[in-house]
Amino acid sequence: MRIYKLLFAFVLCMATLVASAQNLEQASYALVKRVVPEKAGWFIPQKLNSKTSKDCFEIESKGGKVVLRGNNGVAIASALYYYLTHFCHCQITWNGTNLKLPRIAPVVPHKVVKNTPYNYRYYLNYCTYNYSMSWWNWKRWEKEIDWMALHGINMPLALTGQEYTWYEVYKSLGFSDRDLSSFFCGPAYFSWFWMGNLDGWGGPLPLSWMTSHRDLQQKILQRERALGMKPVLQSFTGHVPAAFHTRFPKSKLKKTNWGNGFEDTYILDTEDPMFEEIGSRFLKVQTRLYGTNHLYSADTFNENEPPTDDPAYLSALSSRVYQAMSKSDPQAVWVMQGWLFYSDRKFWKTPQIKALLQAVPDNHMLLLDLATEIEPVWKRTEAYYGKPWIWNMLHNFGGNISMFGRMEGVANGPATALNDPASGKMQGIGLTMEAIEQNPVLYELMMQNTWQRSPVQIDSWLNDYILNRYGSLNPHAVNVWQILKTTAYNGKEIRDGAESIITGRPTFDTATIWTKTHLNYPRRELLPAWDEMIKAIPTCQKSDGFNYDLVDVTRQILANYAAPLQRKWVQAYQDKNQANFKQYSNEYLQLITDMDRLLATRRDFLLGTWIADARSCGSTTAEKALYERNARNLITLWGNKNSPLHEYSCRQWSGLLNDFYKVRWQKFFDLTAKSMAQNEAVDVRVFDKTISEWEWEWVNTNKPYPVHTTGNSVAVVLELHKKYHELITASL
């Protein structure tokens, strides 16, 4: 009898393994069909039984087919992308895709075998969910999940639908919809609501949003898990509604304020018995709704200092946050963004960091060194004092449009850290940008690190990038990227990409608080890249990626030119030369007009799609208006009309340039011309107050913008090159 039981168990185990392999192969083949539908028949995805705990893949030609083997869906997708890039010279990015495959599948002459040295390849930042993803539907999410898998991502932050989890939790505690109406923020501000920075702003949030995004999250997680990803969900850190004290008058609440013009929020003290109760309840509800991979994001002090720097206090607090997770899920791993150690290093010194981290078992905490390419915090914390950690590229702040990056650092940094004995328990690499859909070269380069232990050789990698992107290794295109490598992408001097003064609130100064205009290269050194792009047009103009880059380089050249042009009209004002002021201010306005027309040729740079996508999320007229207001507010004022964050998320987009930035400058120039005529000084403070009223009106306006491109990129660029090249050269 016993032998039959053992045989039955063996058969059952084998059947489970076969079913698992079949499900993996089906999910992987479905991805292949989405990515290359007309050539899907070339490929056979297969489960690879690997002896290593880390992901691996194989590629080989067999029987006229290309066999893609991987230990999970991400590995198989990575094998597909490796084949597409190395054998078909194709590329898939947010800003330009080349999938011009040959008629016959190229043969893989020798089996390709790749192993990753990294357990985790992390993806996303809380802020990405709003600066880029606020209005995404399933179609857009499906495309992004495929992009993740192709690029080796296996650990995405998954926050969609969290507001519904909170809704269920607080309703179960007796809170009414009225109590919660001032708690939940609008859809463009969830990132800061989730981190406890603000309540209610941009709301009230319709219940229809919560239920629709609960359903969307379930689809997202199902797809990610089917491909072998391990999504990171959220955990409780104490953020409660303002009505909490009324419902639970004996509770220990702390009032905190993020600043930036927002009202206080309320944090339940970890010592309060209800902290563990709510934390446990939250995970139970979330697991019922969304399942779990035992990875939970929890950020206790995001841009808010603790009430004391006493290590004992910080240690006890950290321990209780973890206990709230582990009570419901003993396998819980706390995934902590290390941003606080970067943004507030004056507070977080060695005793404080140690206290916060060492209160949690090493195998139940994972640190995200959130901006390693800017400042590697692991180097001043003894690799997070023994905790596992991940090397991340942050790169973009606020979704600003600027050609910028640390190409050398991204190519060398991960492998250098991996091979450094001092790096401790480095477990992975990741992308933690505040926004995506710009600077695609940096993201392709960063994820090149996934399948190798040594630094990326930039020049040879760039040649492959150009060939895959443009379909030709054109010598002028090669020259472009050699120039860009040493200018826009040299990563020197500044933290993140410089802005154009055009997007700043009108001023006589060379910069504003969030419109930082200092470049990491002399303007003149970028100009030859524009000339080389022009020369590459005959060979490369049929490439989608080339056309994006052609527009982006032109945009950057013109955006840079705004500064010397500004100096001319400022000088005219100071000299009281009305004729010169009129001439140069008109040239400045015309520059904005020309930039808007240029950007209108690419869907990547349209305000209209951002607004239309926001409105499409609404099912009633009121909901559509609310979501449009959120969309307009985030990228302009950010908060109310007195918001100190105005321009933090500025965008160089067609529609926004003409309808918002140019109008502001026109009003400023009109005031200045009038003041000059009356021999009076311009009162900039009064102007700021009046223009903020106009900005608030703009935020609250409903108006459609084009969602389709206008004009031909090549034709417009050639026209602008002829018009501006000599003017720009003379200004350098």
C-alpha cells in the first residue's frame, strides 16, 4: 500500500510540474504573439529546469524554429528580446520602436546561455504612478508589463487599486463615506497619499474609480505573476483619516505636515494597540483582493522627520511596523525605499539608520538604494549594515523633459558594486525614476546590466543601440551619440536634467526654485549633434526612434537657446531700450511657438493625450472634469494657487507651451513694456500673485487639445535648423 501512495504522490508531483510548465509556456507564447504577432510562429518557448536560484535563459535554433528557454516567463521574454536585439537588430522603447524583422528567422549558430547575477530587478517608484501612470488603462498596462518582462524586470512595485484596500479597511472600522471623502485624494496624487504626505487634495475620489482600479490591479497582478514576477504591494505605516480621533478618541495620533502648502495629516502611533490591528487587517484585506508574494513596501518617514532622533525610539517603531506585517504574513519582507537617508542625511546619521534597520531580521528586510547613480548611500552605511539591498537608477524627477543622464555611471556602477567586497548583500538592480517615457537610451543601457557581471562597454554598446534603433550604423548617427555621451549624458555637475527658462514662471532671473537651468555642458558643445542629426536624415528618417531623437535633440537645442535670448530682453529692460525689448521679447515668444509646432509632430510630446486619457477615466461629466483638473494641476501648479511646488512637474509638451507658458510670458512682457513706457520698475511679486490667479483659472478650465500629431518631424526640423542655427551660433 505504501508503495502505491508514494507512486501516486510522484505522479501527482510530475503532473503539477507538467501543468506548471505548460502554463508558463502558454503565458510566454502569448507575450511573443503580442510583441511580434506576425512572426510568433518562429518561436518555441520552453521551460528551463535550472539548478541555480537566479534567472537564466537559453536560445538556440532547432528544426527551423528559435527555441527560447527560461526558468520563468521573465527569463523567456528576456531571451526573446536578446534574440530581437542581437540577431534581428530590433528595439522596443517607449519613444520609438523598430520591429522590422527579416523575412526568415536568423539562425542562432551556437546556443546562447545567459545567467543573471541578480536575484531582483526592481521597477518603479511611488511617484511614477502619478507623474506617468495616473491615467493608464489595461491596454497601456499590458504593454508596460511586456516591456518589463523583455527587459528582465521581475520585481515591480504594484500600487494600482490600493485606495480600494484602504476603503474596505476603514469602512470595516466604522468610518462613513463622509469621513473618508476628505481622506482620499484625487487620482493624480496617490503617490503622496500612499506615503502619508497629503489627504484629500484633488478629490473627492469617486467610488467608481476605486472599484474600477481594484479590477485593473487584479488583471495587472495576474499577468505579472503569470510571467514569474514577484510584485511588491503596500503595508500599513500609520496613515489614518482625520476623523480617526473622533471614532477612536483614546487613540495616540501624531499630527504631521509635509509642507508644500498642504494640510496636516495624521499618523497612528506604533505604540497604539490599534496600529498592529489595522496593519494586520490591511494585509488580510489586500491578500484577499490581490494575493501576495510576501513583499511589502512601507516608508515611515517620507520627507518627514521623526519626532525624535533617539535610536531606541526609532528601533521600537521599526520593530512594530514589521510586527504589523508579520502578524498577518510571517513570510513578510519589508521593502524600504532608502530615499530618507539621501534626502535628509542631516537627521539620518549612523545611530539612527542602524536603529531603524537592525530592529528587523535581515532576511525580512530589503533596502532600495533609491538613487545610487547620484549618491550611493550603501557606501556610507556599510552596505546598509548587513541588510540585503538593491542598486537603483533614479534619473528623472517629476517627469521633466530634458536630455540628461549619467551614462558612464550607469554602465559601470552596478557591476563595480557587485564585484566590490564592501557591497555586502547586494541583491539586485532597479529603475526607480519618478517618471518614464523619456531618455530611452538610459533605460536600455541600465537594463543591459541584467545579464552580465562586468561593466557595459559604452562605445560598442552604443553602436548596437544605434543599429537597432535606426536600422543603420550611419556614421553621422554614431557621431551624434559620441557627442551626446560627453554632453547631455555625461552626468556631471547637476543632480537631474536642466530645465528651460521657458517653463519657469516669468522672471528676470536665470532660474526659479524648480526651473533649474544650469546645464552640465557648454551649450555650444551640443550644437554639432544637431548638425550630425541633420546629416543622418537621408539614411535614418524612416526609423521611428530616429525621428523621436531628431525632435528631442532639436527641442533641447531650442530649449537651451531660451537662456541667451532671455539675457537679451533682460538687458534691454535694464538699459530701458524699449525697441530692443520689444524685438527680443517677440523673438522669445516666437521661439516658444516654434517649439510647440516641433513637438506637435510627435505623440510623445502632446498635452492632448495626457488630458484625453484623464477624461477617459471618468464615466460622468463631473468625473471627467475632476480628472482633467487633476491632470492640469499636477503638471503646472501641483497644488493650490499658492503652491510652492509650481513647475516641479513641468513638461515641454505641445499645447502646454502655447496655451500655458507662452501666455504667461506674454502677460509678463505686456506688463514690462507698460512699466518701461511709464519709466517704472516691474513689481515681480505683484505679478506672481496675479499670474497665480490666472494659472488657477487655467487648471480649472475644461478644454480639449489635439491627440493626433500635426506636421512632419523631418520637415519641421529642417526648417528650424535653417532658421535658428546661425542665431544660436552667434549667441554662444
